[in-house]
Amino acid sequence: MNFIVLTIFPQMFDAFWDHGIIKRAIDQHLITATALNIRDFASGKHRVTDDRPYGGGCGMVMKPEPLVGALRAAQKKLPGAKTVLLTPQGRVFNQSTAREFREYDGLVLVCGRYEGVDERVCQSVIDFEISTGDYILTGGELPAMVIIDAVTRLIPGALGAEDSAEKDSFSDGLLEHAQYTRPQEFEGQAVPSVLLSGNHQEIEKWRLESSLIRTFLKRRDLLEDKRLNNQEIDILSKWCSDIDKIIRAQSSRGTGSLPGAQ
Ligand code: 4GX
């Protein structure tokens, strides 16, 4: 995968390229990553990249010529790359989008600043308009990093020896199970004993239960959208009947206001 970012603040990416999984992916030639300065494609003594909006109003608009100049230079370096404009008006990025983008050979990420970019640029040279979420930032640089980060960790080999990318949250539509490390007791709280048992089948079952309950409590929307397999249905059904038993046991105590009870 090859990434080119178009930005007026290319130095923002220096630290990003230089740490952790991204750095290792670059060193291992799994990805290439460059930030091009849009200002280098602006003309005139002051290399201006923005201008006042036609029709008036406050704020500035990114001029089309430097942006398209930078885009053409990027496409020359990466023929066949897809162009992505980061904008709050785009399709909201998620794990499926990350998986979709991983299939491309190259991505050119266009970071807008100011109030936006000239509409004719969006229409003529942009393949996808993407938003990282419903909030307004000061520029597209952080969203570009979000996309590069999420796509890079899906590239085979990027996470190292483990196959963890596909076992993570969202790859199966569930949140990740609870995690523990040493010490065995921390501030009076013990690690669940099944995790110390060495029984891998029981551990896997506990992890699935943990994923299901966390998804139910924290992100019920994900569970509602998910196609459950038989084991997952069995676990949820067992909880239902266990909870039902607890509720029914109350009626013999004569407490509460159960349906049908007076
Ligand atoms: N997810 N912003 C872009 C300027 C802009 C506006 C319109 C193009 C068209 C954002 C987000 C985001 C703020 C980046 C406005 N550029 N980008 N910028 N949320 O808020 O992606």
C-alpha cells in the first residue's frame, strides 16, 4: 500500500511516520508514506493556497490550482491510486471502509483547511469523500492519519507475528473481550480464575461471553446489526433463561410486581 498525503502542514506527519506500527510497516516496505506540501504547487511570490469565497461571507476557500497541481503530481507517483478528500460531508469511515481501502494499491489523501475546497476540485478529481465522524476539526490531517493507521494495521505482516488484526473488535461485529495481565491481584481485584486454568476451550468460551456481554452493555446497536452464530445464540439464550429463573424465583417470595402477580 502506498499513501500520499496532500497538506499545507506536511511536518504534522513527521512524528506519525516515525513511531510504532506505522514506522515498522515503512521500514519493512509494507507501505510507503509521503506528505506533499500543497504550497509547493502554488504560484506567485507568496505561494497562496486560499482565497475569499465567491458570493462573500467569512472564512477562506482552498484555491483549486495548487490542489490540483499537487494531485496530479501524486497521481504521477502513484498511477491508479484512489483519491480521498477528508471532509465532514463525506461517508463516515468505519472498519468496513478500512477493509475496502486495504485492497487499493495507493491512496492519495487530501487534507482541506479553512472552510473547504473549491467545489470543482471535489467534482473532477476526487474518488471518495470521507469523514472520520460527526464533529468539526481544523483540518483533514488528523482524519488522514486515522485512515492510514486503520488501513495499515490490516496489511498482512504489519502487526507482527500474531494474527491479531482479524481477531480484533469489529472484525466479527463484537467488542473485544476483557483483558488482564500481571499481577494476579491488583488493588483487591483478582483476575478471573478461568484465565489461569490453562483450559483453552474454557478460556475461548469465557472470551466469547465477555465479548457478547460487553457489546450488549456498551454497544447494543452492534449486537442488533449482527448475524449471530449458534454458539452465540446459545450463550445469549442461557443468560435469558438464567435471568428468567431469577425473576420467577421472586414470585415465590411474594415480592415485586411481576406480570400477573398482585
Ligand atoms: N472528518 N474537517 C476538513 C476543511 C474542509 C471542509 C469541507 C473540505 C471540505 C473532518 C472530519 C473535518 C474540518 C476536515 C473541515 N475540507 N474531516 N476541513 N470530521 O472536520 O474528516
